[in-house]
Amino acid sequence: MHRGRLHHSERFSNFINVWAKHRDPSSWENPLEFDPDRFLNGKWDYSGSDFNYFLFGSGRRIWAGVAMAERMVMHLLVTLLHSFDWKLPQGEESDVSQKFRIVLKKKIPLVTIPTPRLSDPTLYE
């Protein structure tokens, strides 16, 4: 089978290093910095042909929930941010160091304290 310049047998699987791809300076400006604004003006293509979004899968094995997630995640996040004041525990600082395994995780988990900010407690029900 041929894909572009590559030739590979159908008997073998190809694995793409998604961790490295998402930290590639030729794909992202300052890839190691947390910058969600980089996605604001991009063209979202989860179909599997754009390796920048390959963590969502591709082809027949694409993540089935991507359509719902596109609609719901922002709503959930904005609701949480709007409904609470978020603070770090007394005397702690935010640590953004990471540890690499199969999935990238924060080395020290983020712990925050939500404080209700809406005046009417029934709004949280």
C-alpha cells in the first residue's frame, strides 16, 4: 500500500508518536507553552487527515463522542467558571510540570478550592 512517499505492508501497523507530534515546533508555535488561544482561529478537522488533532482518532475508529463534546465541553467549563470562584489552597503555587507515560499527566495534580459565587443557593440545584 502506498501513502504519499511511504510504502508499507498491510500486515503491519503504523504507530504515530502523538506525544511528539503535539510538541513539534514545526506544527505549533511554542508547543510546550499552555496556550488555548492557538485553537481559536484554526480550522477544526477531526477526520483523521490532520495529524494536529490526531489524538481524537481517525477513520473508522474516530472518537464517536466528538460531536457532542464540541457542543458540551465549552458549556460545562463556562458554567463551572461562572458559578464558582476558584482558588489554590493557602500557601500553594500552581505547578505545570509533567510526567510522560502512555498518557501525559501533570506531575503534581492540580487541586483547587471552589467557592460558590452565585447569591441564590437554589441556582446550584
